[in-house]
Amino acid sequence: MQRPTLALLIIFSFLNSAVAGPQEPTADVPLYGFSSQHAQTEREWESKFRVIPNARKQRDYMQLLSARPHHVGSPYDKQNAEWILARFKEWGVDAKIESFKVLFPTPKRRVVELVAPTHYSAKLQEPALPEDPTSNQRDEQLPTYNAYSRDGDVTAPLVYVNYGTPEDYEYLAKEGIDVKGKIALARYGGGWRGLT
């Protein structure tokens, strides 16, 4: 009986602090991990950092950084890195760009086809959306693919597995549907994509 009460108090406490916003620690409350002298310096820095976030600037930054496709090694990725470096330096951070050679496989050929009972070839490309000006950018965009997948040609019976959650597979097993050795087709959402 005490657990629900405790959980309710914790939730109410969280909601109360969320509505009130973050509270600045007062000087009379100890700041663990800092001496009293260093605690004052830490509080001053925290106060400076609390006034920095600006929702409009964050929105503008994200629109700028995501305005064009920017996969690793692309021209816009380099432009973004240089822009971020300039911001860090503007803010007084001693920063630099370092280059690393990384494994970044990209596909040469992608085909997804249903071969029986009728033939269907998937387009593997989403249509552009009028409300999203970046959705029609095709020149710099990588094709859709599952990164780090093996090369190969897989042909097998197809089984639709809903979201592909453990519960979905349990339901299929209960219905006598075996997925072993088959291609499982799952819709996006309903769980973390690395779950299955």
C-alpha cells in the first residue's frame, strides 16, 4: 500500500518541479564535490550557462545543419563541421577539426522485389512532401539502405511480422506461423529498431 503513495509523491514532486522550472541552488545548500570556495565559482558558471539556451537560435541552427544531405565525408558534412568549429571558437572554446578514416559502406545496387505469386518491384524512394522543402533533394542524398548490411541476394518466403516486437513473434508462433528461414517484413515504429 505504501508503494503507490510513494510513486504518487515522486511523480507529483517531478511535475511540480517541471512546472516551476529549474531551480537555482542557493548558496546555503551544499554543492557536493566542491569546496565552499569552488562551489561559488561553479554556481556562477552554472548561472551563466542557464541564460545561454535560446529556442529560436536552436531552431535556426538545426535548420541550417539539416538543410542539405550531410552523410559522413560529404561536402555539406564538411561545411557543417566548419560552421560548428567557428561557433565553438566564437564562444571561446579551444577547438579544432580532426580527420579519421572510417568504414562507411554505401550501396551500388539495391533491389527489393516480390517474385511470386505476382511480381512487384519496390521503388525504395519516398515521395517529396510539399511541406518539407528538403524532401526533394536527390542529388546529394544517399539511397535508402541498411548500413553495414552484408552484400548478397536473398530469396525466401515473406512473413509480415507487424512491428516485429517479441509480442508479435509470440503471436505468430501461437498461430502456428514459423518465421525461421523467412524474410520478416516489419513496419516501422512500435519499438526500438535494434530490438529484433
